Amino acid sequence: MKKWLCLILLCFIPIKVFAVSLDGATSVILMDMDTTRVLLSKNVHTVRSVASISKIMTT
């Protein structure tokens, strides 16, 4: 009975879920900002040039 109640309650708890596609990405890092834990990384040590502020603001 407790298992069913927990399962039903989990259906109503909002959870943040994001879909990430790495097909066209050269380098990516995804971090949990609360724990600062790296969740996903790809070529994080490659030196890249900084994107312009207009690109960051529009995407």
C-alpha cells in the first residue's frame, strides 16, 4: 500500500527535465548549480574563443 501511495505522489511532484542533443556541439558542459556537480561533459578542456554577448542574449 505504501509503495502505491509513493508512486502516485511521485506523479504529481514537478521535476525539471531537459533534453540535450550533442550532435552538432563541439564542446559541452552541464552542471547542477546547487551542488556544482558536472552532470555531462564533452571536450571541456579544449580552448575555445568566447562567444559575443549578442549571441548569448539571443539564443
